[in-house]
Amino acid sequence: MPPKGNCVTPARRPSSNVAVPETSPPLRVVGAPDRRNDWESVYQEHVAPLYRFVYSRTGNTPDAEDVTSTTFLRALPRLRSDVSPGEIQAYLRTTARSVLADVWRQRHGTVLMEFDDQRDSAQPAEQQDEVDVSPILDSLPANYRSVLEFRFLRGYSIRETAAAMGVSIANAKVLQLRALRRAAASGARDVQS
């Protein structure tokens, strides 16, 4: 006699003449009782692009397949039939990002750093080398110099910098970008010479 925990009894067929379907009916998208192939069409239309998206994030086939299937399992029950294919794709990508984050969290967890209080207190804090930026700032036009001083030396926000300079926020952003590029080029010339 086999052990009780390992017994498997085959499913009994009804003795009546009532036909019992061998497979379950196809699943349907919520809110679409008359559309029988919604699940299949959504899956067929979006599985390849979603797989490519996930594969580009994971870098290996088994993980990409797992994340793709989990994404569909999470997303399909919540899909509505009245949304466009673009909205379905966006929802699937968002769900895939969440699944990827869950996988990363499960595999890698949160990295906790241990601190050695005695070692940290015995060693002096490392000081960063200070760099004299005044030659670089002096080589810049006045408006570039001002935006860099406000943003990086005084710690102003982009909005505060724009108000202090009397320009729009968009203009302050452009000035900052151009000033940084010019300062980088100027600093590179100084290093080479």
C-alpha cells in the first residue's frame, strides 16, 4: 500500500451523458463579454515588443522570459477593452518595470553597509582637493560667469538664479549649459598648456 501523502487519485468522469468540455473557455478582457479572443490578440500583438524591452533591461533570455510572462499575468486581468493599443503597450511597459524592480529587489536585496566606528573616528576625514576656478570664471563672459557663480558657488536654484539675473527660467538653463560648456573647454585648454 502506497504512503498516504503520495496518493494521487485520477479525476472521475461523470457517469451521465452530459458533455464536459476538455478545456476551459478562453479568458476575456474585463468589460468585453462578447469578444472571445481579446486575451490572445493582446498577447500576440504585444509579447514580442515587450520581450525585446525586457531583454534590453535584463540582458539574458531566461530572465527576460520570466519577467515577460509575469508582466502579462499581472497586467492582463486589469486591462480594459476600451483602451488603445498604445495605452496597452504603455501599461505593459510600466508593469514590466515594476516586475523588474521586484526581481532586482528579490535577488539583490537592499545593500546594508556596516560601519566600524573605531576605524572611522581614528582616521581623519579625507579632504577634497580645492581647485581655483577663478581663472576659468574670469575667462567667461559676464552672464556666463554670473550664472555659474549663482548656481554652483552660492547654491542657488535655477529659479533663484533666473530671478537674480533678471531672465526667464528657460534662459537661465540655456545660459548655464553654455557656460558649463565654455568653462569645460577653457579648463581643458588650461590643462593642455
